Amino acid sequence: MTLTPEQVIAANKANLETLVGLTSKAFSGLEQLIELNLAAAKSTLADSQQQAHSALSVKDAQELLALQASLFQPLAEKAVSYNRHLYEIATGTGAHFTSAVEEKMADAQKTFATMIDTATKNAPAGSEAAVAAFKTAVSAGNNALESVQKAVKQASDVAETSYKNMASTALNAGKSTPKKR
């Protein structure tokens, strides 16, 4: 199968659009990460200032211990929240890239299948067995690729669920820690 100049130009345009879209999504993810880190830095600075003022107003050791104990829960909540936002940015950006790759793979498989069909129609007489074996091998390869994609998706889903459970457990453990008075 010979590609016409129009087909090559169309393919190049589509690839350029995909590249621009992925680059834009990558910059969007980076912007979100920068915004998250700036917000975390501002919050940390404000918290540090407030904690310093509180520490300077402590009158005895017991009040200092109570102040320290009261700081752990908000700190744990903020750490879990930061990690949750970071995870959401990473998975959102990653999902966009995965979707683009899957779409391109599907297009490539369709093009390859069309090429094989065209080649088999034009195959010389007596090559039917070789053509059938080739088609079977291609089909098996496609099935293997789909199985791998499904396994990766399942592993990703399990990892996401585990992360959410771990974050929830960490936050609940921080809430249930007894406070000393």
C-alpha cells in the first residue's frame, strides 16, 4: 500500500495536533503543581507564624505540651490533603496522556489491519496458508496487547483504591490519637 502525499500531510497534521494537545496538557499539569506548591508554602508560612505567636504566649510546660498536641492533627490533615491534590494532578494528567496513546494505538491498529487486508487481497495465488498464518499472528498480537492494557488498567485502579484507603486510614489514625492534657 502506497501512501499519497495528501495522506502523509494529513497524518503529519494529526500528529502535530496531538503533540500540541499533549504539550498543553503537560503545561496545565505543571501549572496546577506550581499553584499547589505556592498555596502550600503560603499556608505553611501563615501556620508557622501563628504557631510561633502561640508558643511565645505559653505560660508553663503543661500548656506547651497541650499546644504541641493540638498541632499534630491539622498537620496530618494538611499533609493528606496536599498528597491527595498532588495525586489528582498526576492521575488527571496521566489519564489524558494514556487516552491519547490508546487513541493513537487504535488508529495504528486500524491502519495496519487495512494494510494487511489490502496486501492479502493482492497476494499471489497459492499463498493463502501463509496469509492466514500471518493474520492469525497479528490477531494474537493484538489480543496480547489488549490483555496487557487491561492488566495495566486494573493495576492502576487497584493502586488508586489502595492510595485512597491509605490516606483515609492515616487521617483517621491522626484523629483518633489521644490528646494529652
